Amino acid sequence: MTEVVALKKAHPEHIHAVNDEYIDWLMEAVVRNRFLPCPDPDSVFVGDGNFQAVGAEFLGHFIRRGGLLPEHRVLDIGSGIGRMAVPLTQYLDPAKGTYRGIDPVAGGINWCQQKITSVYPNFEFRYMDIAHSLYNPKGAIDGLFLKLPFEDRSFDFVIMTSVVTHLPDEEVSVYLREVARVLAPGGRLFMTAFEVDTVAAENPQKKRDTRLGFQRYDNGPCWFVPELPPLAAVGFDDGFLEQALIKAGLSVSTKSHGHWRGVSADHYQDIFIAGAGGGR
Ligand SMILES: C[S@@+](CC[C@H](N)C(=O)[O-])C[C@H]1O[C@@H](n2cnc3c(N)ncnc32)[C@H](O)[C@@H]1O
């Protein structure tokens, strides 16, 4: 069963503001449209799964669960090689909606600039030389001192899909504080993660993704997979992310556990949605 914990009603006026049938049609159209930019499979460094299908699935989650609207100003932290951006080109209003992506992998940013910005000028991508032991080992910027190059309250919707799954806890806290700063009143963060709850840790029915045998590191809150480099997959203690969101000044509205832990759900990683303000 999908565990959806509605912690607080998040801006209900936005949820389902977009017609359900239209969302289904749009997701289908994204998957079928062979004219949309699609990177060579060998250059995709953002995870397995079908590039278009994963992007279309998330477009649906952003609209249905996150209340994303066509006129929103979107920031995608860790935009990779455009997996989330490509479907958004089919939804955001070219005149009113904007998208900004940042990432420490130059190849991904270059591809996005060439294939996406050239056709959709309201989509911009910026390389940031943030250090990461796997993605950008020689990076000059220490993520612990990150300052996003955007003004306070300048975004309605911030995306972090499959990003905190590669960051240590202290860095996650820094990023969440920055997200709280750049979100406009009423804005929302949509984040995915691995929360190691009892089911995920104990794997009672042996249905968990076999690649994710997380073991707690020291006294937590991080969990790593012993066979992998630590930042290849990071899980967090149950409750850590909610507390970090609240400490950052965000108010958590949704936590939905994903099927990586072996429960049934319509998404793989855990989803957290948090609104600007009010959570401290
Ligand atoms: C698994 S990929 C996910 C990419 C994208 N969000 C998606 O879902 O397609 C993780 C991304 O996080 C980026 N990344 C790694 N460290 C980062 C950091 N400190 N700040 C921002 N992005 C980072 C990587 O370069 C990579 O593009």
C-alpha cells in the first residue's frame, strides 16, 4: 500500500487545478513525442530507467502532487542531463513560466543548453563547479558553503529529484536553507529521497530493491550501501529529512514512501513536498 502521509494540507487550491485527463494525455504525449530532445543513452549519467518515461512520470507527480502550474518559475537543483526539464518544456507557459537548472556536471549542462535552451529560451541551465566525490571530484565550490546564484523569493517550485540521495546530511541542510531562501511565498519544494524506516531497514518481506542494502553509518543520520562508494546512494534516518526541512523554515505537507523498500507505490524513491515558510 502506498503510504501517503498528508501532514498538513498544502495549498489545496492548487492541487488538481489542472484537469486529470489533460495530465494523462500530456504524460503520454511526452513519452511518444520522438521530436523531443533525448540524449544518447551512453551519455545519460542520472540513473537507470527509460529517460522519457521517468521524466513523464515526474511531470505527472509535479502537477498532481506538487500543484505545479504552467506559469510557475521553476528551479531544478541537480538538473543532470535534462530528464525533468525535457517534459517540462511541454507544460510550462513559454511566456510566463520559467525554468532554471543548475548542476556540477558540465557535459549535462552543455547538452541541455544546446538541445533545450536553443528551442525553449525560457529554459536556462547553469554549470556550478560544486565538489562531489563522484559527480565532480575536482569541484572548487564546497557544497557546505553553497549560495544559490538566485535572489530571495524568486521561485514558485523547486525540484530536487534524486539529489539528496547523493549528498551527506550537513550538505542537505545547507541546500534546504537555500531552498527556503529562494522560494517565494506559497512556493513549494518537491524532493525525492531514501528514508530508511523500519520496513526499509529490516526488509521483512525481502522485497526491497536488492541494490539498496543500506547500513547505518556511525550514529546516523546517513545510511550507505557497503558495496558502493558512500555517496553513490545515501539513505537517511526516519524523520531526519522532515526535521531538516522544518529547521530550514519549510513546512512539510507530504511524505509518500516509494516502492524501493518493497511496498506498493506509484513512485520508486520517497517523495517529500514542503512549502515555503511557517515550519520553524
Ligand atoms: C541521480 S542524478 C539526478 C539528476 C536529475 N535530478 C534527474 O532526476 O534526472 C544526481 C544529480 O545531482 C547532481 N549533483 C551532485 N552533487 C550535487 C550538488 N552538490 N549540488 C547540486 N547537484 C549535484 C549530479 O551532477 C547529478 O546530475
